[in-house]
Amino acid sequence: MMLINKLTSLLCLLFILFSTEATVAQFTFENSPALDVINTLEKETGYRFLYRESQLADISLSFSAQESTFIDSLTENLFPYNISVESDSTRKQIVLFKREKASSQTLSISGQVVDAETGERLPFATVFWEENGEKRGVATNASGVFSIRNSFPSKPLTLNCSYLGYESRGIELDPREGNSYKDLTIRLNSTNVQTSDIVITGFTYPAGSDSIYRNFVNAGVLNPLGENNTIKALQSLPSVSNKTALNNGINVRGASADATHVLLDGITIYNQSHLFGLLDSFNPNALQTSGFFYDVTPAQFQSSLGGTLSMLTKTGSLNRFSSSAGISNTAFNATLQGPIIPGKSSWLLSGRTSYMNSLNWFQNDDLIAFGLNIDRPSELSGDGLSNLESRLVFPGEYDASFYDLHSKLYFEFENGSRLIAGAYLGADDVSQNSERLVRRFTPNNSGQRFGREEQQTRNNWGNVSTSLTYKSPLSNNLYSSSLAAISIYDSEFRKDDFVYNRIEPDAGRIEVFTYPLQNESIFNEVKLDQSFDLVLPTTQWTFGASYQYFLGEYFEQSFDRPGFFTSFESGLTDFYAQLDYTQLALVDLHLGSRLHYYTNGDYLYYSPRVKLRFLSDQQVSFSAGYSRNYQFTHRLSFYNVSSPDVWIISSDEQPPTQSDYFIAGTYFKLFDHALFQVEGYHKSLEYARLFDFNAQTLTNSFNAPPWFYNNNGIAKGLEFLLRHQFEKLSITNSYTLSEVTFKNPDLLQGESFYADWDRTHSFNSSLEYRIIPNLKTFLNLTLSSGSPNRLYFLGVEEQQRLDSYQRVDVGVEYETEFEGMEMEFNFSIFNLFDQQNTWYRELNLVIDTSAPVSQRRLTSQAVNVYDLGIQPSFNINIRF
């Protein structure tokens, strides 16, 4: 019996041992693609791998291992491919990289930051670490690549990485063996359905670790048409002037709207908005990141007098097919992306088109009439004018459509080189019929003095651009980027009843009348650019050269210039170098130089750029800077009509606009959640362009160019910004005191006058509150002084400025998941209290109804034209 019991116990023990052995994870791979091996190990072990897809795409592995030994087996099998493995059991992470023996005491760490799901590079992410109790960091470049050369202490190093809209991640490296880390990849997980934050920086993309010190604005809410509007979102910044719902760009620190350089994947976008400035001309679902430089711009950007807005589009997922779709109160959008060869190449197609012709809701018809200046909300300026009838135009049928299309082909190679082919196509086609009351001369019926006459307004533009980019690491610390691009742009505007104001010097009065106006333009650009990024132990260099070729035509048919036509072409060659030195204890030094050679007039210009940041790691820091900037392309526009953009270039008789730009700032890190900054600027402007329809006086200029170019001015201002960011609540308040004045010997007897976009006082307050994890609310308050009154400068009125501007916008954003789909819902109301804000005041035609019917006539009277009233909108996005 005892023998039986012993045998039974032995069998039970053997059963337990074999059962335990059976529960231990066993991995067997036979000639399996390395990417499949990684995916399997991540699912089965809970470890997260940090790798680059193309680094492993051509590798197949064969091995068997248990869960306790798979790291050793993986290390052994990747060794022949010069890929090293380091594991972090605390964070459950495994890092793949190429190990090299350090040649000196300086350790080199180079690699890239990518999206964990798609494998796409994340440009301008922040990589930082702690050294001697202080945080130090670098930013990845436009290819998501970073390089660090530093003498680290002989102990484990924690390298952290953060990026707007993504979860931060830290990895632990061991530099004690004296090895350098090459081709190290940090993979970040997205936290949003759609990231629409714009990085705001005075000089370089930020390298701080806390987003409270990385100023940004959200472009995803509070827009009249429900679509993201990057240009409008920037108006919440103190450096950008407040503007109305319709706009032709932004005014940055006193510069005209055409002085802000807008780039999409390195090529200029020449019409930045659809539908009169109500929404961007680029689909936000195709954008990966946007950066806005508003003061001293790095030399690798040509920049202009108003800074640079640089946007980069996505390259498509390297790992799996995905799609998204959305709808707003004006447009449909859809995005498709996926791999061509998994891990090595991808494609992306993102499009958007309007449906305003098919569904007239959310006041779409009123928006079209408003944009085309047909029966805009207006009111006679002055008292005792009840006997004047100012409504002379009656809207009719409209036809409004717009679309934009982004496409990408992306190829990544084993050494990290990348080949990217991109294309953009955008267009507007808007028209509306109307009827205008006009004077009738009918001898047989003296009482029939007015009749309705059909009028039409058309607004069309189209832009095609394509680019080819090759980016490649030449060594551990040298990176090359080559770009070839072309942009083709055309526009047409026609208004049958354009209202002219013309001075009659002999009669001493202003004549107001309607007459057709038409203009057409073509503007083409070819661009080549070669740049290099060089990282040394104490400095970082960017240097290179670019070439741009411009070719265009402009035609105008108007009362003043019947049949005016001009054509132009020119070449612009630039050489540039940028040095960033951040190793000094008290000051960060940024020095840039750009040399321009412009063929029209054989102009040679030098653009120095200096930015100093003192005590940047302290609670109180300071900055100072200077740059000289040049503007070679110029846009013509109307003060009262949102027409397509028309571009011209500088010539030998009309030099480029230039500015000398001085800035200074003080920055206070009050608490962990608060930032206060004060910045001031002084900008002198020479040879600025003004379209003669917008000038403060109009004279007969038959057959002369339709612009004044000999304008010299001064822009100066003081800006305050206070930002609080708590766990659920974010509040940003900004105030600006500024002035922009010009002088022209041919205008106003050479006396100075305010620019149309000048606002003495501007205040903006933005609040974002997260009610629950998936639900956020937004509120924005805009207050500013009125813009200059054109009629004051014409000698018609004594009021120098229009009434002040006040507006409140609100919005809500909700995110959720349902059956594997990620969904985002936005609803907003523009101008919540339907405030009547005067946009501009002009002389327009009215009918004097106090006279007998047979004696009534058209006369001119000052009219206030109001900005857009209350406008609800929505946006829904679904990611599959």
C-alpha cells in the first residue's frame, strides 16, 4: 500500500512538473520576417519594442525560445545584422539600435522619433535628459531625426521624449561601456483622434519638456464653417493682429498679410484659404505638424517681414491600412493610407470637397453673399438718415464649390534614407447672381427712375504643387535634405458692380459709382533646396543653398486701367548658415546668415539674424534679437472684397520690401502651471506695397501699375501673455499695445497714415476646460480697438477710428470609441452674442427717399459694413 502511495505521489509530481513546463511560453520562429517576430513578442510578453520599420524590413529570423530566454535569443540572432538589443524590465521595453565604440569621452546618441502605430516620423519632437540636476534637451529636425553628442556621467541615462498630442516616453540607456548609440528609435503613442495643435515659437522649435512652456494654439474648434483654420487660430497670439471672419491672411507684428510666408512641405502656398478666408486651403487631416516662427526666424527659412508658418503633411502608415472620414456644415473629407511594402514604403491620399450647392443649411447662402460682398449687413453712418435707402443689391442664385487634395508616396531605406514624393491640388469656384437698383432714364415714364439690373460676381482660383524630397544621414552627426518642387497658381475675379471711390481734384469732391472690375493672374514657382544638419559636441549647424524661379502675369480690366497687362520673371539664389550654441552657462546663442541674389536688378542682399536667450533654465529669463528680412513676392488685394490672391514680384524699378527688426523679451516661470511673458518689438519697413484700391486716397492712375511701392513705415508694439495650465483647465490671456504707420510722398502730401490692419489695443482670452476625460469646452473672448477709418483720411469724416471690436466664441469637443472606431465631435458658435462689429466704413450709393418719387436719385453716403454675425458650425471625424 505504501508503495502504491509513493508511486501515486511521484506521478502527481511529474504531472505538476510537466504541466508547469507546458505553461511556460514557447516561441518558435522559422524564417519569419523580423517585423512579424516583433509583433508576436509584443502580444505574448507585454514588452514594447522600440525600432524603426525599415531597419528590420529585410530581415528574417529563425529561433526557438521560452519567455525567460527570448531576449538572449533575439540578441544573438540580430547580432549578425549589427543590431544590438537593450532591455528595460522596469518599463517593459526593448530597444534596438546599432552600437559603435565611442572614439573619445564624448558619447554619441542618434536616432529618430516615430509614431508607434504608423511608423511615421515625428518632426520637431523634444528629446531631453537630466544632467547635474538640470534638464537639457534637443529637438528632432523636419525628418524626426535627433543627434546628441555629450560627455555623460558613467551611470544609466534616462532619455525622455515628448510630442504634442502624444504620450511621453522614457528609455534607459547604459553609457558605462563606452558605446555610442546609432539608429535608436523612440516610438510614441498618439492620444488624439486628430492633432491640430500649432507649435508657436519665437525662434526654434521648442526643446522644453513641459507643454506649459511650449506655447501652442488649437486650430480645431471655433471656426465659422466647422473646418480647422490654422490662420484664424493664430489670431489668439499677442503677436498676431485680431481680424474679422473674412480675411486674406494674418498680420504679424505690423507686417502686411502677404509678408507671412506659408509653406506646405517646403513649397509656398499662394492661396492660403478657401471661401474668402473662412477656412484653410489645406485639409487638416493630412497635416502632421505645424510650426509658426514670429520673430527672428532661423536662417534655413527664407522668411519674410511677417515670419513663417511651416506645415508638414503625413507620409502614410508603414504598418497597416487605415482610413478616416468626416463631415462639417460645409464639406466632406476622407483620408486613406497604408503600406506599399510593409515597413519600407507607404502612400497617403487625403481629400476634401464642399457640398454647399447641394445642401443649404447653417446659413450657407448668406455666407456666400457675405464673402462676395453682395448685400453684406450694413448700416448708414450718422444720425437723421432714416430717409436714405442703402439696400440696393438683392442676392440671387449662387454656385459655390471648393476642394483640396493631398497625396504622398514614401520610401524608407535600411540606412534611414527617405524618398518622399508629394502633391497638392486645391481650387475655389464661387459665383453669385444678384440684382442691383440702378438709375433708369425713361422719358415716357418719369416716375420709373430706378430698375433692377442683373449683376454677377465670380471668384476662382486653382493651385497645383508637387515636390520630391530626399533625406539621408551621411554620418552619425551629418544629415542631408534635398528638395525639388514646383507650384502653379492661377486666379480670376470679376465683379460687374464694383463700387469705385475716385477723387475729383478740380471739383474737390469724391465721386462714387459702380463699374465692372476684372483681374486675372498666373504665378508659377520652381524651387530647389539643399541643406545639411551638422551636430558637433557643443554646437549645431544648418547650412545650404536654395534657388527659386518666378514666372507670372497680371491682367486688369477696370475703370482706371482698361486692359492693363504686365508679365514678369526672376530668379532668386540664396546661401544660408545657422549656428545654434546652447552649451554656455548664461546664454543660448543663435546666429544666422542668409545671402540673397535677385536677378531683377542684380540685387545682392545680406540678411543677418541674431537671437540671444539669457538664463533659459531659470525662473526668470530674457531674450534679445535682431534680423534684417526681405520680401520678394507681393500680394494684391482689396480692402472690401475677399478676392483670390494675386501675386507680383519685385523688379529693378521697385526693390524688395525690407525691414530691420529688433525684439526683446522677459519670461517668468511663475509656478509649474503658469507662464508670464512680456515681449517688445520695433520694425522699420521700406518699399512696402499697397494696392491702390486700398490706399487712403485715390487718384486717377490710368495705365499705371495698380500698386504703390514707395511706402516706408514703422511698426512697434508691446505684448503681454499669461498662461495657466492645470490638470483640467487651461487659460491664456494676451494683450498687445501696438502702432503701424506708413508714409508715401504721393499720398496725403507725404503725411503719415495708419495701416488698414493697425489696432492700438488688442486683448484675447481663451479658456479650455476638460469636463470629463473625453469632453472639453472652449471659450474665446476677443476685444480690440477699431481699425482706421478710411473716410477720415479722405477728409469726409472727423472720426479717426471705427468703433471697437468685441466677439465671444464658444465650442465643445467630444471624443469616444465605438466598435473599434475613434470618433471626434465638435460644435461651435462664432460670435455667440451676434455682436455688430464694424468691419470697414466706405462711401456707397444710397437712394434719397425724402424726395418725390419722380425726383429721387442716387447719392453717396458713409456706410458701416459689419463683420459676420452669429454662426453655428459642427465637425465630425471618424477614424477606422
